[in-house]
Amino acid sequence: MRPTTAAAGAAALLLAAGIAACSSDPEPGSPLPTGEPVPSATGSAEPTGASPSTAADPSASPTEEPVAAPTLPPEATTNDAAGAEAFTRYWYETLNFAYSTGDLEPMRRASADECVICDDLAGVISESYADGGRLKGGLVTLSEVVAPTPDATGSVLLSVVFQQAGSQQVDASGAVEAEYPSETDVSASVVIERTDSDDGWRMYGVGA
């Protein structure tokens, strides 16, 4: 089943719009809102590897090179502020990989089962890639990550600032079905948790 226009836009703008609607920092287990997309005539940023010719003509045959899945760096597994920051940056890389390819596995592995916004993102990305469709753009760039020293609770609350590129929802033929604007200087709070696995951390939630 093809995603609705609202669902497709939510895949690109869920973070920015959902965070804007939050009124408090996320707590483990608390639900996080999803945002409604705002249709726009602005262009979109291309995922890594997209060719200029494809961007200029959405109906042209795709010529994108394969996008490599992100690899968890060793520094993202340590139980300190540097490890918390490195893991948070890695999680956003898995989100960008999902936007660019529809492959949710790396993000799922890096997310806690209780992460509501992770589930919301996974759902709309999966729908957007159904029946040959895809998302173009929507990639997130972190401009600031501030991580405290972890305490004994196993959870860490970080502050981040990010930019999110505009996006397009295209169908199997490459025709643009909807466009969504970019977001800049979005401030958010991120909760991550320590795990007993070698990976070290899991994403728990993102909010205002």
C-alpha cells in the first residue's frame, strides 16, 4: 500500500516537526509526538551518491551509487561522555542511511525497543519505500552534540542541534509526489541507554 502524503512527509520531517511539538525533555518510556508535514515548492537535498542528472529530472533512470551502511566506531561503545557523543552521531548516520536506502536494520539495531520515535520513523520510511517508491533528501546534519559524563543510572541525556534537508517523495517511475521544506538549527534532547552488549548504547528517545 502506498503511503499517504502526510506519512511520506513525516519520514523526512518527523524529527524536526515532532521535536517542535514537545514541551519537555524525553524520559525513558515516554511517547514522543509525530509532526504533520508542510507541503513546499522548495527543492531537496540529494542522498549520498545521487547524480545531478537524476536530481534535475526525477523521471530519468536512477543512477545512484550504492550507499554503504554506517559502521559503529569503537569510540561509540565506551561508557563516558565521548562514547555517548560518538554513539549519538552514529545513530543519526543510521537514520540517514534509512532515509537514503529504505534499509532500517542498522537503525533498528541501534535503537531500544521502547524508542517510540524510532518506531514512528521506521514505519513511515518503510511505507515510503513500498511499491518501488522512495525518499530523496531529508538527511540530518548534526552541528552540535553536548554529552555529560554518564552516571550510574545507565541513561544519558544529551543536547543536540541539527539541520534537516528538504525532501521529495517519489513514486516507482521517479515522478515527484510531494516536496517538503528543510529545517535549520533545530534543538533537541536525546536519551540513550547503556546495554550489556558489545555495542554499548541504544537510542531511547528524541524530544524538545
